[in-house]
Amino acid sequence: MNKILVFQTRPGIGDLCIFLSSVHQIAKTFRDSEIILITKERTRAKLILKHDPYIKQIIYIDRDEESSKHSGFIGFFNLKKELEKLKPKTCFIMHHSFRYWLLCKILGASKIFSYEFFKKNENISEKIYNETKKWLSLSSYERSANVFWKKIDTDNSIAIGIGSSGESRKWNYKHYVKLIQDLSVLKPVSFCIFGGKQELRIFENIKKDTDKNIKLFSACEMDLENAINLLKTCKLYVGTDSGFMHLSGALGIKSFGLFGDTPTNYVDYSKYITPIIPEGYQSISHNSNAMDKITPDHVLNAVKNFI
């Protein structure tokens, strides 16, 4: 069976979700081929996509440090040695990279679909959508990510996302306290708090200041698989622009992301994610530093009809 290599080397969980529908569309177009995804370990793809019917194999590449096995000149040939046994006929490179283009040439691929070699300032979700349409000669395709996961019954829990990749993207914990208490007035629900271990202190502060009769559950110390299981039970996500926000949308959960320091076009790909920006702002960009301008009342008004 023909093997197709798909290189997606942006490192985050959110990046995995942004590019996932394109990988799936390639698989749907080449139904008689095996899709092999080449990506970074930080995407957690082997766990997140373990139930995926379209992707047959995932290979992690390691280029984050000079000492990494796939870095530099020697690393190039280490990767070649790993991939040459697959004998790929077709490769897709979702990245500006002469290195991977050359690698695919050396591997003997007869068809190589790639970005331009030189990186540009661009909307990454629009870029991959337009490139995939061009590569596959399509007028359109379903852009929303779809993470296949085991069936879990949904309850009335609301997922609250408190994690982020930078301090400027976090929301003041007191805002979460007010939002949680205001949502509880509208409807008695429980709240599942999502973040990493580094956000455990924030969760403890939220719990300390929230009315004791409100049920709060922390996913901050859970491994990712159990956290996804918990997320899958929730009916709504409200929180920071983070990996959990992208996962929530990819699981088909109505999601609201708080955008005060990252462009909202990061979620253009998903019909399940709605960005919330500060009142009075027309747009948000990197270094807007406007998370504190997003008020709990503004968020409440945006999400109250969905609880």
C-alpha cells in the first residue's frame, strides 16, 4: 500500500488541531494509502489521535535542541534512515522548509506538495486551508478539527480553561470566581477547571474564593488522557486560548476563547470555537496585553444562552 508522509512540525496541541482537518482531507482523498504523520512530541499526537481512523502511524521528530537526534546535518540523515524503509511515494509538507523538501526528494517521493521555502507572516489556519485546497484541487472542505474519542456521556458541567503558554494570556483568577458564581446563579452546574500543574495554585485560589456550595473539580494534576475524558463530559468550554480550548472544539464542544493577546484568526478553522475580545476592541494581535480588559460580565453575556 502506498504510504503518504505528512509533515506538520509546529509543536503545540493547538497547532495539531489547526492542521488536523487538512490531514484528514488528504486521507479522504487518498483512500487507498496509509497516512503517516511526522510531528513534534509536544503535540501529544500519539495520545490525542490514538482513536483516529485516518492516521495509521505517527512519528515524532526531535529538533528542539542542537543535541537532538534530528538536528543538524547528522540529524537529517538520522531521519532519512528512519523514513526510507517506508518508501513513500507522496509527501505533504505543511511548513516552509527546504530541508524536508530535500529529504522527500532523497526518499524518492514522486509527488511533493509543500509551502514555499521562505517563511512569511501569515494566518496559519488560512494558509493550510488554501494550500490543501490547491494541493487536492478542491473548492472547499470541512475545516473544523475532529478528534475521535471514545463515547462518554455529557453532563451539565462547564469547562473553565485557566492555562496558557504565557503570562500575558492569562485571566485574573478573581474574574473566574465572579464568572463561576454568576453562571451558578443562572443554572446549578458543576465546573471542571483545566490547566497544567503550574496552574494548580490558580485553581486553589479560585476554590478558596468561590462559594462553598459550588462544585469545582480540578484537571490540573491529571494526565492528559484523563483530562480529555473529563473534558468530553462537559457541555461548554469557557477560558483562555490554550491547547484545551482547541481540544474542546475538536471534541465538538461549544467553546468560547478569551483573546486579549493573540489574534482571533487562530480559531478561524473551527465552527465550534467563538473568540471573546474586550468590549470596544475591533481586533486583537500579539502583544495587545488586553486580557485584563475582558470583564466577567462581558463573558457572561456571551455564553449565558449556551449553559
